[in-house]
Amino acid sequence: MAFKPLHDRVLVRRVESDEKTKGGLIIPDSAKEKPAEGEIISVGEGARKDSGELIAPAVKAGDRVLFGKWSGTEVTIDGEELLIMKESDILGITG
């Protein structure tokens, strides 16, 4: 993919959630919420301090992350629905 986010933004692909609950109930598509978990596809170079010094991003391509329900902007790149968000919208990195 030939897309690189600018500054402290990241490109994220949502990871689909399970179609069954832990109890074995099947969740229909109409009742599913958009997942708040994704995989980092691409990362910008980082934010800059007032002095101009670069702050390196804490995430890298391939990391699985959790983010807020309403975080990011949905975009379609090469026919794939992705999210562009600021690094600060990411809540944490999962294992």
C-alpha cells in the first residue's frame, strides 16, 4: 500500500470480532458493534515539539491496538475500509 500518514497519525485496519459470545450465542450482523481493536498498517514520522524536535511514535506497523469507539476518520484505500487517527486516540497496545 502506497499511503503514509503525516505527523503523528496512524493508519489502522479494524480487526473483526468473534461472531459468538463466550456462552455460545451467535451475534447477528445487525447487532454487532464496530470493533474497537485494530492492526496498525502504517505510521507517520511523529509529532514535533515546539522546539522542532521530533517525538518518535510509540506504535509501529503490525501492532494490535485498542482505540476509542468514535476515534479516527474512516477512509477507503485500494478498496479496503481503514481508519486514520492520531496516535493519542490509541488507548493501548495488545499482545
